[in-house]
Amino acid sequence: MPQVKLPRKSTNIDMTAMCDVAFLLLTFFMLATKFKPEEPVVVKTPSSISDVILPDVDVMLITIDPKGRVFFSIDNKIMRKQLIESIDKDKNLGLTATEKTSFALGASTGVPFSQIKSYLSAPTDQQKMLEARAPGVPTDTAVLAPDNELSAWVSAARQTNPKLRICIKADGDASYPVINKVIKTLEGWKVFKFNLITSLKGVPSGTAAYAMQHPNEKK
Amino acid sequence: MAEMDTSSSGGHKKGPGVKKGKKLSTRIDLTPMVDLGFLLITFFIYTTTMSKPKTMEINMPFKDEKLKVDTTKIKASTALTILLSKNHRIYYYEGLGDDPTVPPDVKVTTFKNPGGIRTEIMAKQKKVNELRRTGQLTDKDQTAILIKPDSTSSYSDLVNILDEMSINDVRVYAIVDISPVDQDFILKTEQANGGK
């Protein structure tokens, strides 16, 4: 019987196409990646079912760490520059141009006004260390209290950019009195609407919110 | 793509005695490059923050010193007061607790589910709906929840209770400062429960 000879095929595959795909994907991910903005402290936000997305621009972020330290930041470099200039003028901090630039390029502030000059004049790598030990921006429930520095920051920031949305990013373990101080300060400046940053969790079934999300489902 | 045409090896003939250089294949093995590509892809996938942070919008009651108008009173029968205390414990009672002659029945619960605060909120909503049906309340009345976090509660308690509001579709709620009377309620309930 004549045997049918199968032609032997080479096991070498042309990798070119695969390589193309890999690099195409790589390019996509490189362009799509937005590195996390540098955060002064690690904050683990509590979760909620709310799925409102945080806006990209015009954000004032008040971060509160588990120990109750308050950090303040706004997002735009140009705005930051304007902000530090107005704060400098108001509080007579006597900052130099380099120190102001350092503020504009930095991430957030967590030091009282009395320490801000020494903090900003420090080199960048040292600033990180100082930030870890920073006492936080002093706050109070009374908006006009002289030691309520957060109030001064909020007011100055809203003057430089009235469109700012105020977001509070607090750790789940932060104690309520600190949150209360921040909220009272905002209320003092007639800010009654703000956002709390939370992580997302699923809507539990059998509740009103679940029924609203799934209107067609029978109970 | 990775191959180049190497068949035509120049037009001129080499003379005798001139050694012909060995022709090397220009075909490159692309496997390591693919490996590298995927390695980098993996790195970027991990570092990418695809999901943006979510936020919860909150509206505080409008306050103004110039505005001396009495705030809209909520009916005691629609109200549920929730006190947040230490160790994520919740004290709650029905009504506003503003009548000193009738101290409210303060109960304690947690965020645990089922059997936690959610069950209580749902029970309250059912009760209010029942009252509305029987005509004791008008259609305008809704379940109102007063949230009073005390100084020992944490931020997660606040977010959790606000989340319960949206989970249970409670439209009327407010974060209020805790009063000394309420702190007394917590203390008494703690003592009644054996100092826990």
C-alpha cells in the first residue's frame, strides 16, 4: 500500500505579527496610563455605592490621614502659583520666587504657615521626609478662628479659581471631630455641597437602590 | 517583514581565488522581542489607573446667621435619630428625642447586615408608609433621618451611614451636631448593657 507522505512543516513561526501586536498594545497602554498623582499620605477611603466620577480639573482636595492630619492641595500648577502668591501676600510669609515655584510644582501642603518657608526652601527629596512628619494644616470648627489655616487656604483657593470643586478624601479611621472641623470650615465659607471620595462597592440586593438600578427585575 | 531579500548578491563577479563570504541569514528570531513587549504591557496594565476614584456628593443644610427663619420642622413620627459612637456602634431611637418628659427608647445596633441598621431603616420606612396610607401623615411627609456622629465615631461610620441613606433611598436626612442629651442617651444605654 502506498503510504501518503505528509509534508513536514517547519515549526518556526513568524513572530513578526505577534511582535507587532505586542508593541501596538504596549503603545496603547503607555499612552493611556496616567500615573497616580503623588499623595502625601496613604489614605484608605471607605467604600460606598455612589458611582459619581471625580472630575479631572478644578479639584480642591482635602486629604485627612488616619491620625487626623489635614493636607490641602489644588490641581492646576498655574493656580497653585497664584494661590501661593496670594497666601504669601496675605500672611506676610516672605517667600522667595524659588520657594513659590517649589510650591507650584509640589503635590500638597500639610504644614502650618509658620513652617511653610522652611518646608519650601528644602530640597525636593528632603521635602518628602518633612511631609511624612508634617503636623497637617491646622483647622478649627470656627471658620474665622485665627488658627484655622485651612480656612485661609480654602478662601484663597476659591478666589484664585471660583470653579473649584471641593473633595474630601479621608481615611476610614480618621476620627469624626477632625472631619467635623473640615466640614464646619467649608460651611463657614458657604460651601454646602462637596464630594467625599470613596471607593466603589456593589449595591446590595433587596434594597431600594438595587430596585432602582434593576427596574425590570421582579421582586 | 523580518526577512530581507538576499538572493541577488551583487551584480559583479568576483575573480577566481577571491573567497566568497558566507551569506548569513537576516532572519531574526523575534521571540525575545515579543517577550519583552508583553513584559512591558503587563507592567503598564498593572500601573494603569483605569478606574477613576468615585465620589459621593453630599449637601449640608444651608446655614446663614442672617437667615433667622425657623428650619422646617419634621414630624416626630417620621423621624429616626441615629447616633454614631465608638467601635462602629450605632444607637438609634424613633422620633427627635426633644421631649425631656418622654425619654426615647434607645437601642443599639451595628452596620452588620442583615439585622443591622439597614433593617431598622427599612422598618421605619415601612412604618411611615403605613401611616401615610392610613392618613395620619400627608403624602408630603417622608422618612427623615437625623445623623448625629459623636466625637468617638470615625469617618467610615459617617460614610457608611450616608451610604445606607442612598441604599435605602432615604431622601430626607441631615448630619447634625450631637447634643448633650444624646450623649447622655448613649451613656445610659451603655450602662444598661453592662458597661460595654
